[in-house]
Amino acid sequence: MANAFTDALLASDLPIIMEVKRQDADGGPIMGDRTIPDVVSQYLAVGAPCISVVTGKWFGGTEAMLTEVAELTDLPLLRKDFITRDSQIVKSKEMGASAILLTARILPKSAFQSLIDRTLGHGLVPFVEIADHDELDSVIHPEDCIIAINNKDIRTQEREAGDIDLSRSLLEAVIDTGTPCPVSASAILDPRVAAELVTAGFKGLLIGTGLLRADSVQGFVDEFERHRAELREASATPGA
């Protein structure tokens, strides 16, 4: 099923879902003195294909943030929150979301699968977050979902540093589901690591803290592009 969010990410030469969030996992401010319009403007300036908006209270979010971002840009938006019922899906669409986060780890399997169905029924893309093979096996309609590997553990409220190797170890299995867009999410702080993940086969990355704590969004993107070009050159060199 075609969806603006998935289509924009797959069509972009900069496959980074750039995130708007007010706080880190420990409740510390992450935007500095920037406003939401400031952050969105920076993302638009570097060519973000789509934007994630964290509305969950855990990260200092509110539903009003999604509405505000939707008024600032026509880019497809992902709503990140703990979605557990149909009314939240409907409201997300009304507020301007094209995709919503569904976290396998916090939902019973039957509820998780029902929410995937309901999300698709409302014309939104399920941005399905998994962290192991069992959770991946519970994903239905993978061809219509974005499947994201969360490099942090939701059970510890994502307070640990994260494990990028989790994405590397699960990538092949995620691709085998038939999803058009495997994504690595969270704990991507280094532009070189971001480039390595895309080169390995990820069609998208979800980056919030790495961008918001970088000296500049443009600088992060420039470093990402430089490292990706180096990796492409190395792979094209015989004997490399």
C-alpha cells in the first residue's frame, strides 16, 4: 500500500527520519534554546524527507507538538508515542500524521496485530518497532509496514547507551519479511555509524538525539554524506 511517509523515505538520497523531541530519556532538555520552528527549519534546510515527532510525556512531548509541526511543514510526519487504542490512531491522522509508532514490546501480540490492521485501515503506515526475532515474527502485513529495530531497550526506559549491533544482527531477518523499508532507530550518534548502517542495507534511519546534540544539523549531514561516499568508493574498489 502506497503511503507518503514510506514513499518519501525510499525516494530520498538522505534517508534520515529527523526527530523533534524536547527531552532525552533521563528527562534532560535536548533542544537547548531552540524552538520547535527552529528545529524544523534546520531539518528542512538540510533536506529531511520526513520528520518524527515525539508526543509521549516520557520525553516531554505533547499532542500539540504534532499539530505545530504539521503547521510548519508538508513533509510526512511520524507520531511517536505509546499507541494502544484505535482512538489514538484516528486522532493522529487528524493532527497530520502519516505514520504512527507501534511498539511490539509493550503490547500483547493480539493487540499489536490488531493495531497494525487498524492503522492500515485508517490509511496510515504502521512504523513497527521490534527488538528481537520473536517480536519480528509477530508483525503482520510486513509489506505494508516500516519495520524499525530499536537499538535501545524500552524496558529500561531507553536510558542505556544502546546497542547498534542489534540492528546489524537483525537486518537480514527484517529484510526477509518483505518490508520495503527496514529502519535502524535510536542510539545513532555518530555520522560514520549512520553511513555504515545505510551502506549495510537499511533504507532509513531514525535519529533524534544525534542530530539535536550535534554542533549543527548541517554538520552531521555533511559528515554522514562524506562517510557514505568513502564507503561507496571502498566497495567499488577491486580488492577492497
